[in-house]
Amino acid sequence: MTQFQQFKSRRQIFAARMESGVAIIPTAPEQLRNRDAHYPYRFDSYFYYLTGFREPEAVLVIIAASRDTAAKHILFCREKNQEREIWDGFRYGPDAAKEVFGFDEAYPIAQLDELLPKLLINQPAVYAAFGHDQSWNQRIIGWLNQVREQSRAGAAPPAEIHDYRIVLDDMRLIKTSDELQIMQRAADISTQAHQRAMQTTCPGMREYEIEAELLYTFYRHGAQAPAYTSIIAGGANACVLHYVENNAELKSGDLLLIDAGCELDGYASDITRTFPISGRFTPQQRDIYQLVLAAQIEAIAQVKPGNRWNDPHQAALRVLAQGFIDLGLCQGSVDAILETEDYKRFYMHKTGHWLGMDVHDVGEYKQQGDWREFQPGMVLTVEPGCYIRPADNVPEHFWNIGIRIEDDVLVTHTGHEILTTAAPKTIPEIEELMQ
Ligand code: GLY
Ligand code: MN
Ligand code: MN
């Protein structure tokens, strides 16, 4: 079994679920950053999930089995090109790609417009991601029209249009053991990065110096990229939910919120830790931190088969609302605070999201109107927080405290497993590591 067998198995499952027709799944285009400089290339997640193929300018075509033909997996990719390989590096070319990745056929990407209309003739359905990319919409419609123009020769275009993402989202939501191994390794690298950040941080440094420590750890352990732009937010910056400037000075007495995770072999990790820049929490920081930690622990306890997507969020909200009452931040009963959503002054986001190839991974959160039930193999984040901006009716000693604690959690048959426990999370663990 080659390392690419798992991708072939996924293609087989996908082809069986399609039932009939042709799926056209392009990878992502290269993106220009400015003039001749490109953004680092990242393949399309759906394409990679079914191929393991990392080069740009590639398209996967899957033809489902019909009454008299077996399913067929076809790759279109760049041709070998000695001149371009001198400048840009190795490319497989169709022949080697077919062998190594186990496709039934492979052709140069330059033949796509010539061959695709032929592959679509008299097929019952086409599966595409219409609406995702305007140029692909136009191109596929062009192929369908070419087939239509041959109607007097007996050629008919597919009568049905389906979205392959609907089939693949359900597959991607339940991770295989191959995927979970990668996700655990990604999580391990990211927990090491957070540990290093805690050990390095001291007053007077700038946020970007800590970002550099995180990136250093990601790359030195083989991660290809951060899974998203790292948030390194000291003091009041932690109350800006998508803060990415990462250039302020770190001040003694403030907290540092770090939301950062690496991407390894196509899979994201996503961790947030918040810790005192001086190494010791103040009493007010301690109160809020313990509250967010209690909410997170209670939320994680809800992650088990049979429970539903929203249960962790509801559990976190109840803990936070009671805490806000106890600390004088909200008035009234827990139920009243949940009803009026008064908690949103301090906690305005949801408690997590699916995690996988994309940091906010695919998968429906509701089915037939009800929150989805957890099933073994799902991976999600659990990330409650509390962000206190200066306001008239808020005790001043809480102003500018921003805390989030985020772990990556796998649903197992018996409950859950936290992939990111190695990143210190309790106050004693954090204060000890920072000594
Ligand atoms: N880092 C993105 C998120 O926590 O959702
Ligand atoms: Mn997250
Ligand atoms: Mn995050």
C-alpha cells in the first residue's frame, strides 16, 4: 500500500456516493501578492483530500461507475518541462503522477478544454462547485454548451447539476485514522510553539518577537505554514477579536493572548492560550481566567457522541453568565442573562467550530433544523473567552482584560480526547512554566 492509497480509497468512496455522472474538482489557483511575488501556494482542500497532489494547475475528474463501466479517476496536471523545472522546481507530469498517485488516467492540463466536453457527453449528472469561482463556472458552462451543440449527433449534456461539496463535506467531517495522526502531529507542534512562547515572553518585548518564536517552532518541526494569521495580542489588544497587527510592546501587568496553530500536511491546528506577561496573574486576571477555564472545562465535558453541536456552547454560556453575576459584571439571573444576551458585552462569539483541513472546517452544524449530533471522528475547537472593554458600568479593575482558552477536541466512541493538552492551561501550570 502506497502512502497515497488513502486518497484513492476516498475517491472510491466519493465515486460510490455520487452514484452516477462526472465530478470536476480543480485545485486552487496560484495567487499573486504583488508584481512577480506570489503568496505561498496552498492547494484546494477538496482536491487535496481526494488526491494528495500538491501542485497547482491540476484538476481531478471522477467518472462514477455506470451499468457497463467501472469508475474512473483522471488527473489533469502540468506537463514535465525542463526549462520551467530549472526555475520553479520539480513537477510530476501526467505519466509519473498517474503511477505514483494511482490514477486510472492522467493528461496534460493543456488538454482540459479539448477532453472535458467529450467526457461529459451523455452523462446523467455533473458535480461541480458552482458559485465558488466565476471563471470555473464559465468554463464548465462552456463545456456543457459544446456538448449541447452536438445534439444532432446524439450527444446530450448532463441533465442534473450537483455540488460535490455536499458529498465531500460529510466525508471530511468524520476524520480517518490517517487524518487524525496528522492532526495530532500538527497539534503537538503547535503546543510546543505555545510552550516556547510562554517561556520566551517577558516585559519590553514586542508582540512580533513572540510571533517569530511561534513561526520558528512551526517551521522547524516541518509544518508548512501557520493555519491562519497568528493573533499575538498584549493587554487591551486581546479585546480585539481579530487583532493581527502584532507590533505592540508587551507590558508587565498585562496578559498576552496568543491564538496560533500550524498547518501540517494539509491539516490545521488551532490553539489559544492567555498568560501574564510578567509570569504572575493579578487577582482580577485570576478571577476572569478561572471563570473562562471553568467554562471551557464544562464545555469540553459536553463533547461526546449523542450530545449535540450547541451543547458545549450552552454549557459555557451558563458558567460564564453565573461568573459575570458573581463578579458584578452582569445583574439578574443566569436565565435572564441568557434570554437578554447581556453576556454578549463580554462574550460575543461562539464556543467553537469544526476543525480539519480548513481551520473553520466544512460540515453542516444543523441537520433538518436540529443541531448536529456528535459522532466519533469529528474534531472541533472549544474556545470560550471573555473580553472586557472599558465601560461606565464595568468595574475599572477589569478593564482591558481579554482571555480566550482554545483546545482541539476529537469526539471518540466513549466521549472525547483533547489533542492539545500539552499546552499549559491551568494557572499553576502556566506560572510554573514561566518561572
Ligand atoms: N483562530 C481562528 C479561530 O479560533 O477560530
Ligand atoms: Mn478556533
Ligand atoms: Mn483560534
